[in-house]
Amino acid sequence: MQQFIASYGYLAIFVLMVAESACIPVPSEVTMVFGGALAAGAVAGSHLNLILVIAIGVAGNVAGSYIAWGVGAYGGRAAWRRWGRYVLLRPGDIDRADRWFSRHGAKAVFFGRLLPVVRTFISLPAGIARMAPVRFGIYTLAGCIPWTAALAVAGYAVGANWRHLASAFHGVSYAFAAVVILLAVVGVAVLVRRRVRDHGRPRDLVSDHEGR
């Protein structure tokens, strides 16, 4: 990845940041920290402008977010209706997701852009819930700017020592990913238990009625 960025500069940063926001787990920590380090002259023969690195990183993030939003908006619902039952999702859950995003979608998109792992995938459920595209873009942009700028500025500050900083960010990302996975497992377990309980109630009522 470093060689790709060093060779193609701004284009590589844009492509990698598009990929990260389009649900492809490309670490923005490496992309933007290294981009900032290149702006500081950390690699001989490859010098970028810090402001352009940040602007292009943000543009890539927003573009990739709209790709994921589009997949969710135009393909996600059909997939949910067709395959959702295999993961215990029902058509009515789409309506609940719509209502939740209508109330909390802006905050979810904004803060999701600042969180490891979540920022890679937050645009997909926003699309499935059909969050208004302009509103989605505004909050995505607002969330992308501080994270992208912070990484690039940090890379610029440490220069040739950028690898140590990127590794530190990776450690935090992995820890957060473990927490997200744990919460997801707990959530699925609760959902399974609720579905089993809901499906069991009618049968119990019928059995009681027949016993009487």
C-alpha cells in the first residue's frame, strides 16, 4: 500500500479512501498517516501538499460513502427481504430501521465516521433506511473532515516515524473491532431468544386452550 501511495500520490489516496468508505476494509490510518508523512518529505522524491492530501482524502471518503449508500438504497432492501429471514430479520424490521434513522440517522452517520470499523460500514444501513441523500452527504462530510485531517496532520508531524503512529492506530482499531463483534454477537443472541420466545407464545396458548 505504501508503494502504491508513494508512486501514485493523490490518485492512490483517493482510490484507497473510496474503497474504505465503500465497505472495503482498507485502513485509512495507513493511507492518511502515510499521506501526511509524504507531505512532510518522509520519502525522498515523493512530496505532497498537506492541504491537498486532506481534501482528496475527504473527497474519497464521501465518494465511497455514496457508493455504499447507493448499494443499500437500491439493492439492500431487496436482499433484506429475500435473505433476511435466514439471519432472523423480518420485513417489518425495515420499517423500524427507517424510523430509527429518521430520528437518529444524522448522529449515527456523523459519529460513525469517527469510529474505527463502524466508519467503513455506516453508509450501508443509512442507504437501506433511505436516509435523504443530501442530508446523508452533509453529515458524512462533517464526520470525514476531522478524522481525515487529524490522521494526515499526525502523519505530517511525525514524518519518517509514521509507521509507529499507524501501528498505534491499528491497535486501537483492533480493540474497537473486538468490542463491536462482541456486541454484535450479544445482539444476535438476544434477537434469537426474542424470536424463539415470540414463536413459542402462540403454541403455548393453543396448548393451554386445548388442555381446558
